[in-house]
Amino acid sequence: MLQVNIRRPKTEDREQLNDFFRTVIIDTFIKEGISNQLNDINEEIEMKKRYLNSDFKSNGKERYFLIAFYGDKIIGSIEFGPANEIIRNVSDHAFEALVEVGTVFVHPDYQRNGVGNLLLNAMYETMRSNRIEEFCLDSGYKIAQLIWKKKFGEPDILLKDYWGKNFDHMIWRVKIRKQE
């Protein structure tokens, strides 16, 4: 088992975090078979940078990140914030009041070692301490969808072929149990 530390990001982590986002997003696009979509890759990376900046500027009130370290290397991230536009629109605004958990990334070299579960459990603790009882989560990535289906069951909303033929988008509404 890896000795992983989880904490809030500091401004001096910004550069390493931005490199981490780039690495994980490019790796994800390659594994999804969509690495030719360079504009989407860059847009996704820039969005994560904006989310991180929002966390720093608001001291965690707009977006709230946790990051996982192995030694001095960032190997994972998770954040929550307002539900994104897709979730708000396709849920007929039913999920609008919920926070969205996102940016659940694990460095490719450390995947399948429980890092994602550690981050999710740490986020559950944070949300419970802030009296958040449920959240939403979405994914257009096939690999992530398999993980979320295993963890949360079938999605509450399935957008068939949303990103193109055989590229669905899935949205879950998740109640946080008392103790995960």
C-alpha cells in the first residue's frame, strides 16, 4: 500500500498541479482513443487551471480542492464546486443546488492503487463537516464511467451519444452515507 498524504493545495503547488492536470488529461484522451482532439484537451486543461485559481482566490469557497502526494509528487486530485452547465441543463435544474465532485484524477503511474478512493473518502469527510449530504458527478470518459458505475450504480441521467456515436455522458446523484 502506498503511503499517500492528502491535503489542500498551496499556491506553491500550482505549477506541479498544472503539469499533473496536463499529464492526466492527455493520458485519458489517449486511453479513450480521442487523442486527436487537441482543442478539447487544451480546453479541459485550461478549465482545471481555472478551477484551481478559483479555489486559491476564494480560499476554497468557490471550488475546493484536495490533492494526494506520494513523497513530494502530486499523484491525485479531487474538487467540488457548483454543478457544471451540462448537469444544470439536462437535469432540468433539479441538480442545480447540488455541488459537483470533479477533477478526480490519479496520475497514470499510480492508478489502481486506491488513491482515488482515498481522495473520495477525504472529500466525503470534508463535505459532511460542511453539512453537504449529497452531490452530483458526471463523466464523458468511458473508463471513468466504468469506475463510477461500479461505485454508484447506474447513472441517474444517461445522455446517449452525447459526445458522438458511442460516446455517452453520464450523471449521478449521490447521497453521502454517514460513514463511507
